[in-house]
Amino acid sequence: MEDSEHIAIKCGIIKYVCDKMEKWNFQLPAFNSLEDCLNELMKLLVQNPFIGNLYCSVIFCCWKNRNKLIHGGKEDNRYFLAANALEYAFGSFRNNPILDNLEANQHFVLGLKAWLHPPPSWIKCNVDALLSNNNLAGIVGVFRDDKGRIYGAFGFSINH
């Protein structure tokens, strides 16, 4: 039965997307009832608004996906739903200076010429690529913590 509790808590697709978020280190709460969900979301509003927003974004993306399927469209991949929910949640915090650092193309968006630190206790990966005239390509990445310390790096070249 597709009631409010199913839409917000019991839907198998929502559970799958929440499990995917957990594997990506976003700890979303699990709820037993709609009342439990609403009470916990009220607490998260103060304690951790991003996680509450992310959970609501998951519900929205799954609901939108369900409507897309019902109205003659094709259902989206569940990995895509998880990534889309993250995009919605991060996008809703655009005026927050800490979360603005999560923008992939932050130099273009913020007009900066320097590296920005990730939020405290996060690790950030900067990736760059190059394609030369002779079709050789290179991809490099650097992992740094919020203090700018390097945790690791990678690089390789390939033929385009």
C-alpha cells in the first residue's frame, strides 16, 4: 500500500538508496514509523540539518522517479538516484561557506585561484586531466585533509 509511511520509510527503493548513501559514508537514520521519522527529522533540523535534508532529498528523488515510471517514462538507475539526492542536498546549502567548498568546479564558481580546504574531518580529492596533440592523455589526483596534508596521489597516462 502506497501511503505516507510507505513513501517516507518502507519503500524498497528508498531503503536501497539509503544503503548506498551509507556505503558512501553518509549515515542516514532508519525509522520504524512515520511519527518516528517526523520526530527525528525535527531533531536533525537542529543537530545535523544536512543529513535531514539528504534524507528528504532521497525521498524526493525516489518519488520523482516513481512518477516518471508511472507516467510512461523509464525508471532511473538507483546509483543515479543516490547521486541526484546528494546533488539536491548539497545544492540546498549553497549559501553555506563550509558546504560551498564541496563544489567540484569551485574555482570557476567562486572565482578563486587557490585551493579551498574541505570541511573539518573530510578528505578532498582534486582531479585534473590533460589531452595533448598526439592523443596522449594524463589523469592525476591528490587526496588532502582539511589541513592541506596529502594522504595520497595517483596519476597515469593513456592513449586517447
